[in-house]
Amino acid sequence: MRNIIVYRDRLFAKSEIEFMRRQYVGFTRLAPLWTGRRMDGPVPEGFAPGPQLNGASGVAFKLTGAVPNLATFRALDPLCIHAQFGRGGALALPLAEALGVPLVVTFHGSEVDKASYYRAFSLFRLRLARLKTYASAFVCISENARDRLLARGFPVEKTHAIPIGTDVIAPSPRATAGEGIVFAGRFAEMKGIPTLLDAIRILRAEGFTAPFTLVGDGPLRTEITRAAAGIDGLSMPGWLDQPRLRTAMQAARALCVPSIITTSGESEGLPSVAVEAMGLGVPVVASDEARTEGLVRDGENGLIVPARNAKALAAALGTLLTSPERATAMGAAAQAHVQANFNADKQSQALENLLIKAAAFCSQKGTA
């Protein structure tokens, strides 16, 4: 197997581990080695760390592009660098140039229109023209993200959509719908949690007693906890590992994804938790700003409601809470759709093929 360097500036955040892992589960010819400037958690099982760019040399690398310990990277003989997130591509660019290897960048969607990326003198903006020229390919995790990236002037011939799949797919549809509603994700502005809390209050006023579970943590944890005070039947257990999250989703009537596009342009890519829930036969109730196009089909395998509209969200959730038969049918359709179109092994193999193809093309040209 040939080594590749996977660059993520901040490695191993709890909220990222699973969707990062799933990009590589189908690899059989390439061995990913994870490189970054900071570790937000311990190295997870199944992840192989490469050389790190931490400390003062890492700061110098970020600001100037000077690569410390270049010989260590050369000794890996990497086929290419696969950078995570657009800013990661800009940061990894000098490393790819110094090694003379192809660079492929995955945009996860949340950053495509993020205002901070495009402000004057941001590192991403300063290196953007060079990145568009040097990079061999830009991968988007949804067609929507690809369209938005093309609108930003990225070269169409280099830009591809490869959704991240799930390897958590139940062998058969659920016989009966679960109880209650689950949310799972970072407690951050774009997740739209305040709208969900308002919807729960509406449902409680209408007499619904179903349990609600908000799984996750993040910068708005204190604010959300305060806003949720007084809501009966609402639990916030923090982060759950994958087996426990899977159990929570399988026991739920539906997963709620009330995400919004923030004023700074931050938004979802393709919510990985929605893909996973649907693979388990759990329907999804999502906002129309949650970037679930191609995944959630309104009225078929889930429901779509206007973003920031608590009344509409409450009505949709109430529909499934009062009709377990409909929830079961939607869940079965969701599972079949994910099995056919969002299988992690197939999607991962498509990514591996693209990385190998990009490297082969650069080799034929005689340049990275």
C-alpha cells in the first residue's frame, strides 16, 4: 500500500471522528497517515498518526509555509496529500509544494460560504488563487456544496461530489417505530437548536409527552442548557460514543436536524448523523437549510420544514409522533435509499480512486 498524508489542522475532535473515519473505510490501496498542528483528543482506534506540525514550528508553518522536518515527510514517500476542509487545503498547500506531490482538498460544505474564509488577508483568501491552480482535485460531500464551490470560481474540471456514506446500515427495516425524538451534533449556532427547543415547548403545550434527547456538546452548551430549563422530558447526556448514539437513534421515532445558515455563511455540508440515522431505518425531520438535498426526500423518507420556523417543526414532529405507521414506512424508505446511495465502502472507494487518478495524472504530466 502507498502512504497518503491526510491533513487536518485540528485533529480528532469528537464531533468529527466518525465522518473522518468513514472517508477511508473502503481503502485497499492507500494508507492514510494523519497530520496536523493540534490534537483535540487522543488518537482514535484505527487512525494512524503521521508527523505532526505542532509547537512553534507549527505556527511558523501556518504563517509562512516553512515545513519543519521535511525529510521526515519525504521518508513516507506519500502518493499525495488529502486535506480536510478548505482552510486545511490552504494550510497544506506549502507541504504539498515542498514534497512535489498532488494535493486533493475535501470541502465539507460548512466552510464554502463562511465569511471568515474570504475576509481580507485571511490565510485562505491569500492562498486561494494558488490553491485553485496547484490542487489536482476538490471534493465536495454533496452536489449542493459543489454547486456553491463552482459559483466561487473553482475549476469545474477539478471539482467533484462524493458524499460521505455510512457503514452503520441495519440489515432489515424496523418492525415498529421508536419513541421520542433525538438531536445529535455540536451545540453551535448553525445547528438551530433554539428552534427545536421552541418546537418542543409548542408540542408540550399541545399535550405531547414524548421524550426528547439532545446529544452533543459545544460552545453553546451553557446557553442551550439555560434555554432548555423547565422543559419536561428533555435530556442532554453530552457526547455519546457510537454504540450508545446508535442505540439512542434506534429507540427514537425520528432524528431532528433543525440546522440554519448563519449570518456569517456557515452551514451544514451533508449532515453525517442524518445519513447514519436513515441507515438505521430512522426517518429525519430536517430544515430546508440543513443541506440534506439528495438525502432526505420530503414526504417519502423524512420531512422538510422551513428553517427557524418552530411552529412548522413542531407540526412535522407531531405528525410522526402521532403516526408510528408513517414513521415506520418513512424509515424503511430511508434505509433503502441510504443502502443504495450512501454506502460508506462504495463512497470511500470512489474517493480512493480519485486520489489515485489525481496522482497518476500528475505523474503523466511530470508535475504535481
